[in-house]
Amino acid sequence: MHAAVCDFVLDCLQNSIEANAVSISLLIDEKPGSFSVTIKDDGKGMTDEELKKAVDPFYTDGLKHKKRKVGLGLPFMIQAVQQANGRWSIDSAKGRGTELSFSFDPDHVDTPPTGDVSGMILQAIMFEGDFELEFERRLERNGKKDSYFINRKEMIDVLGDLNDAESLILARQFLKSQEEGLFEGES
């Protein structure tokens, strides 16, 4: 089972990449009473029948994922959202791509912890493939709104292909500084 919201997000991003998405956008929007995630991609999309199978934890055709035997990410995400009285939706069409949204009440006892957002983004940027990932993180707290934006292509242009320790350390430090900047001034 996934331990944090970031685990669900990373799994869903991997689904987008495996669906041959060229462009993926991720929005994490946190405000009082709501923690929401939206992932949009231009991958191959799903028919209504394929979508029913994708959210069914008991269905597998062995072809669902190239590098994985099963695909339980969506069913686990749905279960966690429902357990915490959250909301989720998936809109997908063959040849158009997929939009997935889910949200939690951060104060609900069954809401999983957020997890390591900067580490999750670093992992997503490092996935193999020729895809663009645009990530926006918004935070509203104590009447203050703040956000930051990360673009995979720009990160790779600046740091290289992230295959050496130095570029990984710099990427991690940068991403961590962006996340920490949102929470400056809080005690």
C-alpha cells in the first residue's frame, strides 16, 4: 500500500509516461481544508471500457504496464480518497489523453501524509522517456498565497541528464529549496 500522497502522484505520473504522453502537467494545490492534485496528459487515453478496467483492482491483462506486472495505483488511490471522504475524477478519451483529479481533506484522520514533494518531483523528472513535465505547486496558508513552477526540460537543460551525482545533488537542493520557500515564516 502507498504510504503518502506523493506515492499516488508518482504512480499516476508513471501511468502517463507509459501511455506515451509527450506533455504532462501536474498541479498540487494546498489550501485550508483541501489538498488537491490534478494530472493532465496527452497520452493515448482510454475508452470507457479501458477506464473501467484501469480502476478495477482485480483486473489485469499482463499488458497493462510494460515494466510492471500489475497496476494497482489507481485502485489504491481511489480507496485512500474514499476512505478519507475525498473526491476523485478521471476524464479520458482515446487519442486525447487523460485528466485525473483527486483531493483530500488534510484534517481528516484517514488522509495520508503528503510525503516528500521535492523528492517525488526529482523522481518524476528522472523517469526515462522523451516527455515534458510541468509542475506547479500552490500553497495557501494563514491568508498567504505562494507557488512555484518546475519545467522538466529546463531542469535538464541547466543540469544535464541527471545521470551523475553532482547534477542529482543540485537538482535535489533546488527542488527542496522551492518547497521550503513555501513554508518560510511558519513555526
